[in-house]
Amino acid sequence: MAPRCARLFLLLPSLGAPGMGPPRRITIAPATGQTGIAALGLLRRACATSEHSDVEVVALCRNEREREACRMAVCGALCVEGKVRDMCSLSFSRLQAKSVLSAPANQWQLEGTTALIILSDEIHPIMERAGEMPECVVTFPSRWGPQTIQYQARCLMLIDAAAAAGVQHVILHSSIGASGRMLNRVNVARMGGSDHLSLRRSLEERLKQSTRELGTRLTVLQAAPYATPAQLSEHLRTSEDEGEPEHGLGVAPLTLPECMARCAVDAALAPGAGSRLRRCCVTRTVISAGSPGWGPSSPVP
């Protein structure tokens, strides 16, 4: 029996020049979630290589406190004479962490950006229910709650600002089932419900329309809900013990934030991918050992 895998569908309708080289500046917004920190860690490693030594990285945060926390999380910190300082000036000099993430400033902040990664950690959670038998429960904020409305407004703002600033490639964190893949009702519920998938689908459509008008590239990362490594391991073990599901009503796959970060960074650093739609399945092997682009033994950061 073939092993089941946690699927992360990578949709790459590329409308740009096929031979376009690696980007010069990659911007991540917002950069303070688990996925953003993991992506910055991968970019720090990439910028230390000769292939990507000219890449600049911009981390957009919501305030000064998050900006400082972001730099310390990515580079570590050193306490000198009672003052705590991050180590980015030594280990990641190509990083610019900015505390401006608002509509008036976004277009200016994105000037010169060649690849923009838009993440959504805050509305992509999974919780573990307490009890004798831990159970993974997918939960999302209300479709019309303030957190969801702010998230959608920020994503729309970033998409529009990217178009106005001439960003060459936009990468959007979406969800399995938002578009291009039909799910049964059980898995629709496990992906956050039809309202949540409708929100993700509206953002995908806005991005596709924007890039179609400008002839730029887009990447849609369609991922399952997040899980901790322990939850993912238990999920895969249970799935194998139960065997292949009947009638396609199996448990929905789960995704690690680090896995999403790797796919986003790989997409941002890759040259033009051509005009065909491609899908990639992120298996347990990739999650535990890294992707082919980073070497077979590279650990997940």
C-alpha cells in the first residue's frame, strides 16, 4: 500500500517571461507568524550561498514590538551590558524588518520588490482537544469576525499595493478546496467550512485578476490546516493503521508551517515556471528531510 501524504498543492500559472532569473528582493507579510519566521530562516540560509547572495529580504510587521521579536526569532539575540540585541547585523545583513503594514505605506514599502509572499497564519490554525485521547480539531475565526475581516482587508490591500508597485511575482497562502479541487462535505468542514473556503477563493480570484491585467506571475499555495510535528505523526500513523478510506471520506491532510514556508521560499527563489499549471504533493519524506532543492538531508528549521 502506498503511504499517504500530507498534500500541499502548489499552483503556478506563470504569465511572466520563462527565463526570468532569481528575484532581487523578497518581501514577506506579515512576517511574525510561524510560517513567516520559518521562511525567513530559510532565506537566511539561502542568502549565505553564492547563488542567492544578492537577494534582499524585507519582513513587514505590524508594529515595532513585532519587528524586534521577528529579528530576534530569526537571528537570535545577545545580551551586552544589560541590553538585548539581535544578531541580524552579523548573520543576516540582507534582512530589513519594518514595522509598517498599513494601506498608505504598503505601495511605497513594496517598491523594488520582485517576489511578495502573503501569509495567513492567524486564520489557519489547528487545535488539540484535551482528554485521554488527543484529538486534532480544525478551528477558524468566524467568517464575519473582526480577525477575519482584518485579515481579508490586509490581503486585498497587499494584492492591490503589489500591483501598483509593479511586483513581478505574488505568492498567496490559500487552502485546499478553495479552488480547482472538489472536496466532499466532510473534508469541506475539516478545511474550515464553505464560508472560509469562499474567503480564500475570493482572494485567489482577486490575485488572478490583478496579475492577469499586468501580465505578472502568481503562485497559490493550497495547503491543509496546520499541525504540530507530534500531531502530524499521530495523524499519519492513525491513517495507516486504519487503511485506505472508503468512498473518499478519509481524514483531511495536515501541513506543518515549516513545510509551507519551504514551498513559499522555493517558489520565490525559482525562475519563471512556464505557462502550465503544476501541482506538487509534499510527502512525509519531504517534511522530515527537506525538499530536493535543499538537499536530501537538510533538516526542517
